Amino acid sequence: MTITMEVGDIGRFKTDGDFASYCRAVDSRRLSNGKQKGENNQKCGNKYLSWAFVEAAHFARRSDENCRRWYDRKKSKTSVVIATKALACKLAKAAWHVMAKQSDYDPQRMFGELAMEKK
């Protein structure tokens, strides 16, 4: 419900990356002429969507086998916080495809070969 109410018209986001950025689910980088100009960009995007997708990532990690395997693999290479935020980014991009393209959720598209593996 939070995601639906906070997004409004999904058509204002041209790509899934634009939407994920608005949801604060991507790294914030301000580069100009190859030099870093600022850090964190804490005020850019929607803080409620950021919260909602992190909560969705926690739930997905616990309840969806594909999300859990992808998260565990990411966590082994980085940290818990980065892995959670990366899963939130994947979920935000998937949500954009569901809302903007009127498509069904497809784990094969979201996780690639990892979704086809069976443990």
C-alpha cells in the first residue's frame, strides 16, 4: 500500500533505474569531470519508498527461495547492509516492470540462472 501511494503515476519514470534511484535503492554518486562532488545525497528521492523496499527485501529474503539464495551470495561477498540494499534495488526494479509494463513478476528475469538452480 505504501509503495502504491508514494509512487503515484509510474509513467513519470522512464526506466527501472530512474525508479530505483527515486526509491533511494542505488548508490548515490555525484561526479563531475571525474571528481566526486558530494556524498550520500540523503535528501534525494523518497524516504518512504526507501523504507518500504528495504522492508520488502527483509520479507522477500525470508519467504522467497530465489531472493534468499541471491541475498546469501551477495552477503558472502559484501556485508549484510549492502546485500539488503541491493535486494531492495532488485525489488524496486521488478516493481517498476510490474507497474509500468503491466507484466507479471518473473524470477527468471530478476535472478537469471540463479532462479533455475534447484537445491
